[in-house]
Amino acid sequence: MSLGFHASIPFADHLGFTLERFEGGESTLHFLPRPEHCNSFGVAHGGALMTFLDVIMATAARSMQPDSGAVTIEMKSSFMRPAPVAPGAALVGRGRLLHRTRNLAFVEGSVFAPGGELCAHATGTFKYVAARAATIPTD
């Protein structure tokens, strides 16, 4: 279990997301989809992309308050084109905090193909919560 996200996110670790930037209300992540992350058309499954977008936006929100957690209140996703799956070719996610209040963060995130084409975009609202120690079952 990695703390590269400044928090324990086992599902993000399982999918192989890596955090490249985490500062000033912005985040950049990479996702190298594997065959098991594909749909029947051989491209990244929408559910995997929505999870990626959720983590992209949450990390952008938390980058202004790294010691807190952020939970998703709502999220809207749009898919513009298929996200290709190719060996060694990572999808790039970029998140940006648009506005924040004491308890809420309004964020956007985008997923780009290895060639830079926009594949998916989302907006979301996140609630800042107190961070808690990871309690992950080991059995």
C-alpha cells in the first residue's frame, strides 16, 4: 500500500495510478491501463476512467489541504473519445481546483490519450473531512 497520494488509497494502487503532481490546487496522474481494465471494444472501460477522474479531482482538491481527506459528494462525467490501451502508453489525468469553501471543493478533471487528445472530462464536488488512519483488513 503506497502513500504516494499522501493517503492510503488501495483501489488506486490496485489500478496502478501514479501521482506525478500534487500542489497549488492542481494534480497530474498517470494510468497505464492493462487488458483487464478494457471494455469489449478493447479500450479503457468507462468505470475505470470514472475512478481515475474521481482520484484526479480528489487529489487536486486535497493538494491545498494535504492533511485532510476529501470525499465525493457528486460527479458528472463526459466521454469524448475512446481512451486507447497500448503497452507502455499511459493515460494522463489533470485535475484543477476551481473554487473552495471551508468544507467544499469544486473541481474539474480531464483524461488525455498518450497523444494528447481529450478522452474524458468530469466536474465534481468534494467535502473536506478529517483524515483518518487506514483501517484495511488484511484477511
